[in-house]
Amino acid sequence: MEGGFHPEHSLLWAQVRKASPDHGHDPDGDVLRPARHPACVRKVMIGNVTEALIGVFGAHQSPTLIVPPKFDEQQWVLEVRDSELRAEIHSKPYWGWGLFTKCFLNQIILVGPPERRQRLIYDLVAALGRPPWESVWKGRFAKATGVSWQQHIAAWEAHTVAAGDALNESIEQSQNHLAESRKRLRRLDRGEHSEFDFAAAEVGLKEADEDIVIAQRALLDRNSLAVERALDRVELALIGANPATSWDERVFTEPDLAPSLEQAILAEDLFIDEVVIPTPLGGREKRHGDGEDDDEIIDLTADEDEVEADWLLGEGPDDEDEIPLIDLAQGDEEE
């Protein structure tokens, strides 16, 4: 592993600080579920490291237990994956026979693109709040992993530094795009682009400068999501500052500015044989033909078609052919 980073996979070790029986093992597919799930047959203590890793992994399949826990609820092998990245975590004790939570370490194996692995470890370290390679018992930790203290630090920093550099490079690229956008805006002929809102574009670029500062501060806090959100706003400002890509936001708030059906057809150069235009509310649609209204409602329940069913309720007229009812109880009493 040159420089602490392998081009195909990553192997890291982390100290577990705390764990609680908040999860369970579902034997149907060996899926990790909340402890209160009715399908769980045994509780699982995944620990703070694995819980944080699952939280920052992003959209993924249900975590599965490759090796479910037996007697010890904190000793297991778990897998988290998506379409391109796979994380395998081994939880095992390295001192004290596993009697306490801090007796455990997590061996983390990542297989996937380097950028995804670097970003996952970057977010994991930020979520944990303290270096995961700082063990409770340094000598036993190094002996159990077969890696020295300095090698542990180099392996983790090989991921976090690379991910931080990538985020910083994205910020610098956005700054360069802002500078180019301002130059292009100054060179534009305002008479030729009379419909373009230059004032709004300049305001958007000024707000983008503030977003750059926000992204830089978020990078110092290792908050990659805040960095990406700020850069997304910068990208939106760049789009609005270019007449070729900008749009009029008033179209969404002022219906009168929205293009009509005829304008939309001309703009898209469409050839439509027949366009069905809905009838305005309160109006009547004129149709070609003899002038009769095709939408006339026909009453199919005329008086002569009504069915007399009052006899079912005993309310109809007396019928001479009606079968009389015989009270059998009265006959028994007379006998």
C-alpha cells in the first residue's frame, strides 16, 4: 500500500467507543434491522463507528450480516453496499476478552472507486468527531492489527487529505468560473441583449462570492455536504449570469408572461394537425356540424321505465293473487 492508499481497495482499523443494542438480526436474508422489528431473533451491537459509516454512506442496500453474532452481540461481520462501493466491517475484541465496549475494534474493508472511498472516510472521520485510529490501548491495538501507530495515521490521512483536496479544488474551480463570468458579462453588448437582466445577474454573482466563503468555512469544518450545497448555489448563479442559459423567474410567478400555446408551438417548430384546447370555465364549446350540442345529457330513467318495488316493503296495493300468510303457532295452541 504505497503512501497508505491502495488504488483498488482500502483497509482501515477504528477504535469503538460506545455501542448499544439498538439493532437486531433478521435471519430472512441476514438483514440488519431495528431491534424492535418483529422479524429480529437476536440483538446486534454495531457500535458508533459502524453506525456513523452507515449514516454517511448515502443511498445503499439494506445492511446484511455476513457473519451474524452468536454469544457475543458485538462480534460480527457486516456488509453495506450500493452499485459501485462495498464496505465490509469486522467487529472483534482486541483486549479484555471483549467484556467492555471499548475492548472492540472495527476492521473496515472498502472496495470501489478511489474517489468514493476517500469521500466516505472523509465524512466518517467528520461524523465521529475524533480520530478513529486513537485506540484505548495503543500497544494491543497495533499488535492485533499488525500495523504500527504511524501506519494507521498515514492510512486514514491518505483518504481524508485526498478528499479534502478534491473539495478545495472544486471551490477554486468555482472561483475561476465566477471570474470568467464577470469578464463575459462586461463584454456583452447590452443593446443586443436588451431582454437580459444584467442587474439581476450582477446581484447573483455577488451572492455567489458569499457562497464561496461559506464553502471555504465548511471545508475547514469538514462539512462536505455544506460545501456541495454552497457550490450548487454558485453554479446556479453562473447559469443565471449567462444570457444563453438564463431564464426569467417571473414566468413561474406571473402567468401573463408565460408563453401561449401558439408561441410554444412556434418556438419548438412543431407541426400539429389538431390541437385540443380545453373549454373555458363557464363557457360552451362550439362544434362543427348541424349546430346540435353533442354534450347533451340524455335521461335514461324515464317515468315509464321506472320499476315498481314498493311491494318489497309492504307498501304497494293489495293484490288479489297474493299468497296469504298462515300462522302455524296459532294452530298449535288450538290443538
